[in-house]
Amino acid sequence: MDKQKKINPISSEEILNEHYISSLAKGMQVLEAFGTERQRLSVGQVAAKTKISRTAVRRYLYTFKYLGYLSSDGTHYWITHKVLRFSSAYLNSSFLPKLAQPYLNALNQMTDLSFSIVVLDGHEVVPVAHSVMRQNEQCIMPYGIHLGNRLPAHATSTGKLLLSYLSSDELQQWIEQFGLKRLTPYSIIDEDVFKQRMIEISQQDYCLSKEEHELGVIAIAVPLLSSTGHAIAALNCISTTNQIDAHDLYEHILPKLRQTAQEIRYALN
């Protein structure tokens, strides 16, 4: 008899039911409820976001507070700095960020612009390595972009680029699951228009995005490919519309991105 399995709807990862710890999975759902939209949540708000009963949510929140991952004023809860242990462990042990950092630094030295390596995580993209523009001999992170910051995939250059590598069925499932939220007047929220844009990006193998996530911000991205041709991450340059325009990004930055992406690919393999 075949053993029953669970299939992750986002990654398609499979696990036998006998190996799956439901309580642990629900606990992580509770912790992940503290996203970028609202940092302080009540028991009821967490229950509504996770679809877990208020009684169970309260126990998870008490436990995370006891362990030091959450703080509370008695009504609302919020994440503490202790959760950074997870991101620090990833950044310190992952090969890609360490390998890519010198390349990002070199791009920054050539252009004085900000560059990032970004991965897709569900409906969001996450920078795992970056270089930043220099100002008064100090490095700053523009536009609130920093390591671990989560941005909506459908409205960013890196997100759309990585989504363009999905099959048509996978893209349809992604849209049905996460939707296309309007963030600025330039965000693509029409499903047919978005699908056509994915085809265009797939054909040109780069994505230029202007003010779709944040007004005044422009970015261009290319894929980082594995030896088998899968897009494992994206390399992008992000700036402001008053500093650089789409033509300059296409003419002067895109060739540098493509060359660097190729060099990183050779180094990875």
C-alpha cells in the first residue's frame, strides 16, 4: 500500500504523513504571520491570518514569548531580535551570498549603484546579498531595501523575472493563490496583461520594472542560472528615476548584469 503524502503547494516538496509534525507546522504559521504589513498582532488577528483557532494561537504565542521570539504588552505581540538567529545562520552558511558578494561589490565600484542577489519565496522576493551606494564615504541602504526584507514578487524586477521561469500552469496556480495586488498606479493587476508580460520577460531574459512597487524606484534584473538552466536567483540593480532612466539601465547596466551573472554561474558550477 502506498503511504500517504503531503505536497507543499508552493515548492511541490513531498513528505510522508508519518514524518510530518502538524503542531510544528502550525507554530511556524503563527510566527510567519508577523510580516511586513503589521508588526503588532493580537490573538484574534493571528488566528484570522493563519486560520488556526484562537485557543491554539494563544498557546503558540505564549510559547514563543516564553522562548524569547516574541514580546507582548498583554494585548498585542511582536517579533524580537532573537528571530535574526535564523537569518544569520542562513547568511553565514549559504554558499551563494558569500560567493556573490565580491561580484556585487565590483559592480558597485564601477557604477556607484546598488545591486542585489534575490530569491523567490512564495509570493515574495528576498534579498540574500547586496551592495549599496556610497554617500559621504558611508554605505547606506536606499529605499528600505535590506537583507531579508520581503517584497511582493509581482511588482518587482526580480520577482517578475523569476516568475517568468514558471510553466503556464504553475503561473496560473501562483496567481490564483496569491493574486495581483495594486501597490502603485503602475502595478500590473490584470491577469491577462500580467501573463503576457511574463512571456515578454521570458523571451528577452531580463526584466525592467519602473514604479510598480514604489513610486520613484526603477530596477532591472537578470537570472542567475544553475548548470541545468534553472533560475535559482536573480541579480538586479535598483535606483531612483531621478538618478537613472530606463534607457541607461538597458544600455549601460544590463550588459554588466549579464556578464556578472555568467561569471557567478561559472563560479557556482
